Amino acid sequence: MAKSHLTTVIYIYGRPYFSDDDRTLYFALTRPEHDLLTSFGHLHVQIYFIHQLGYFKAKQLFFTFAFDEVADDCCLTGNLALRRFW
């Protein structure tokens, strides 16, 4: 597969890489999304939910990832999940 073709495939089907503005946009939760978030009892599940939801909003795809692969996004999503405790 040619490098340019591979780059195109990754761009279309790969996990999105968000800027700070993108994170604010795609990880924002509506009231129903927030209500669903609070139904998950574990913080890591809540953070994973926010990630999957934000990535789906951006690409209409779901992704498999480890938290260390999305560390930049975890700063914001962790704060969003923790807000329910305060």
C-alpha cells in the first residue's frame, strides 16, 4: 500500500486527534449524556464513555484505545467525569 494511501486511510478511519478547541467541542455533554454518564459507577468507565462519545461525534466510529494513548484528552475528560462528585 502506498504511503499516501495509508495516510488517507488513517485520516479517515483512525482515531481523531483533537486540538484544545476540538476537545471542548466534542467532549461537551448534553443533559441526557451527562445523566447517562452518572449511571456508570466507576470513574475509568465514565472517562472511557466520554472518549467514545466524543470520538463518535467527530468520526461516527468507535475506537479501541488505552488511556496512555489518549493522555492529552484524558485531562479534560477526567475533569468532566469528576465534576459529578463536586
